Amino acid sequence: MNPRIALLRSFLDGSVSVYHAQAQVVDALEKAGYTRLREQDAWTLVPGGAYYVARGGTAVMAFRIPETEPQGFAMGAAHSDRPCFKVKENLELTGPYTRIAVEGYGGMIMNTWLDRPLSVAGRVIVETEHGVENRLVHIDRDLLLIPNVAIHMNRQCNDGYSWNPAVDLLPLAGGKDAAGKFKALLEEAAGGKILGHDLYLYVRQKSTVWGLEEEYLSSAALDDLECVWAALQGFLTAKTGGSIPVLCVFDSEEVGSCSAQGAASQFLEGTLGRICKALDLEPGRMYSQSFMVSADNGHALHPNHPELSDAATAPSLGGGVVIKYNAQLSYSTDGFSAGIFRRICEKAGVPVQCFYNRADLRGGSTLGHISLAHVSVPTVDIGLAQLAMHASFETGSCRDAEYLADAMEAYFSTTFLATDKGFDLK
């Protein structure tokens, strides 16, 4: 198997929750020699230093300081969360069966969660002799399932049935004698009394490579962990330039980014400000020579429904990195930022595709325009073409994942020097 795709699959399979995704990013950074900074401490940064700061168990900022005076920031952002079901505080619903109380997180394709082995992962807050402590939990076995209703009892199931998450989508955990055992299982896994939790259902099926030429990759949470992985790989392998490369992994994009770990928070702005303060740099001058790449997957031309795509700009699986446009600014791309990113991809030998929503269909949005409200720099929204976005199991292209890793390596190696007419790229 292609070694890079094997790494990507390992990352996807290990990211059973947003908390586990952050843990894998942090582990990769620490193995590469990055030093952790704590937000509550004073920061001392040195030329040539490599650092990261984590927030809330789900978000990460990592950066490197050039040996020479920095010229600006080269920021690359993606998000760690995915649409799924979150476990409610009361945990269990009892009766003839024991079910788990859940509610939807983000806009998911609900019926794709039915009749699949599921389990639970996330974080719990446990009581210790020193106070409270966050701990990761992953019940690594087939534990739950959301059963469908037989066609004999629901003759409309193939006629556009509307799923009610409060009725149709509660996972089955056991019989009536299983009442109370779910919490006990969690406390055993956590090693203490649980005071609170942020737990999510996840699909047990591992990622898979398939197709006549093994060209396709399917996995849970491909949106947006594929971009997180590619941005991380590019960041770690990039050459040292004159700009400060900044890897941004945000949370909460699927629900509007309005959290302490989301793009709508001050996490990015605050981190950049502290870098400037520690290095005695003027933020306005740094921002004037900065750039942002917002990476979040986009929609591929569907093999069975080509009519749902814009006829002139329908990216295909395996066709390269997608630049995303929207006149209403759901995406931040403009001609200038697209031109900059195209030039970087050309130098890296990476093909580029364009995406517009069909003009009469409303599309999604992402974190680029949200981060712009806090750090106003030229921004391009990009991603990788995929099928079945927000299903419990999504499909993309192996080749595209490598294209994005190569593009992000070239991007994070670039020095952005402002001129009267644009940027001089070194």
C-alpha cells in the first residue's frame, strides 16, 4: 500500500472522536520535536524554535520561528469535528430495552447511521483527589446499533421517509437488564467517577481503499480530517522560509464555529498576537504580509446525479485540489487569493479544480470567512472533492489526498513579501 495513504488511514481510524483527532495531531507534533506552550504561561520564543498550543481538547495551533526576522504569517486551517450523534447527560433510556439518549451534532445524512455497528468515544471529566481531570475514553468494541424499521411496518421507507432523531435514531445498547451498565462501563474505562462528559457515537467500520485501480478512499469523518492530515503533513515537511508557518486545527465548524475552540473565537488572533509580542513584532506589519488557506472538503461531481453540480465547474475525484468560490462570500476566495494559491500549486506540480454551487442550489460554508473577522488577510477556501458529504461513511480519492499534502508543503515553505501590486512569493 502507498505509505502516505497508509498514514492517512491510520490517522482516520484513530480519530474516533474530535478529542482523539487532536491527540493524534499533538502526538505527531511532539514526535517532530515541537514544544508545547500553555496559554496560562508566559511565552519565550526563540529563532528556529518550533511550538504548539492546544485548547479545549479539540483545537491546536502549531508554528515555527524562522532564523531570520519573520516577514508575516502563512496560515493553513482545517477543522477536527464531524457531524455525528452526541450522548446526552442522562445517558440511558430504559424499558423493555436499554437505549442511549443522543442528539444530533451538525447536519448529517441521518439514515446512513442505521444498521451499522457503533461505539462511543470522547472525553469524560472525572473526580480525583486533586479536583477534576479530563480523560479520553474509547470503548473499542461493537457496542451499539440503531435498528431500522422493517419495510412491512414502514411501507414509506423507500419513498422519501423523514427521520425523526428523537424517535428513529436512538441506539440500542441492550435489554432491560442492561440498565445502568453503560455508565458503569464508561466509569471503568475512565478510571474514576464521572462528573461530566462529551461523548459521541462513531462508526466502527475502518477506512478502506477500493475501486478497480484502488483509487478511492472511504472513511468516517473524511470531511474534514482528510484536510487536517494533509495540512499537518505539509506543515511538518515544509522547508524553512521567511514567513512564520501556522497550522490551525479548529473545532465546531459543523455547528457554526462559535466555541472557545472554533474559528469564531479569539484563539487564532490571540496566538498570533502573543507570537508578535514575544518576538517584538508589530502585528499590523505582520498581517500585511500574511495569507490564509482554509481547507475543507467540497462536493465532487456525483456519478448518478451530475445535474446537481454546476455544469462548468464540477470537480471530479482524483482531479486535484479544489478552489471553492461563492459570490455571497460563503467562501473567502477572490481572484487575488485564488491566483496566489494557483501559483503555489503550479510550482508544486499539483493540479487544481474549481467549485461553484449550482446557482439555484444553496451550498454550505466553512471557516475561512469566519476567521477573516478576527484576522483579516487574503484567504483562499480550498478542499478535496468527495462524495456523500456528512454521511457516516464518505468517499474521496487517494490521489487527491497526496496532492493536497504536496500543495500544503509548498505553501508552508513560501515566504510572502508584500509589494505595491500584490505579493512576491519566495
